[in-house]
Amino acid sequence: MIQRRNFRQPATNAVASVGLKTVIGTLFAGPFYYWSRGALIEGTIMSVFGLMSIFVDDETLSISADTFDNIGWAVWGAFVLLSPLVLAWSYRRRGWIDITPGAE
């Protein structure tokens, strides 16, 4: 079960939640969901790895094109499944405070 976590930005008192909706949003919107939540670095990394298989020439690869494509899908899947953790880390990195009841 994915625990819902709430974060508050100290300067503006804006509150953002991270939970199951984060996974669903990332599944359908990919890096655009990260960008909309302010996680610019994480969204850029996801888009680079997701689009890399489109722009890399198959003849220059030292592995098969199918393997390279599967790696891209695996990275995309990892970003989707780990999106609550990735966004929580992003919020903490940017100075947001975890206001979830029972949080450390």
C-alpha cells in the first residue's frame, strides 16, 4: 500500500500530496507530471532515458536494439513505480517540510 504524504512549502504555505495519484499521473503523463509538480531534474532524466531509444542509431549500439529499447521501458517503469519516493525526495531537496501525521 502506498502511504499518502503531504508536504508544505515554508515560504508560500503551499501544500502538495504524494501517493497513489502520483503513480497514476506519472504513468499517463510521464515527465510532464514531474515537471508540473516542480521536479524539473527528475522529469528531465525520465524524458532523456525514455526518448534515448528513439534517437540513438541502432548500428552504433554495442547491444541489440531490442535490449536497448527494453532498458528504456524498464527505466520508464521504474520512474512510474518509484514516483512517490522520487517526488518526496524532490520536495525535501527543495526545502519542503513533510507534514504527514506521524512523519519524523
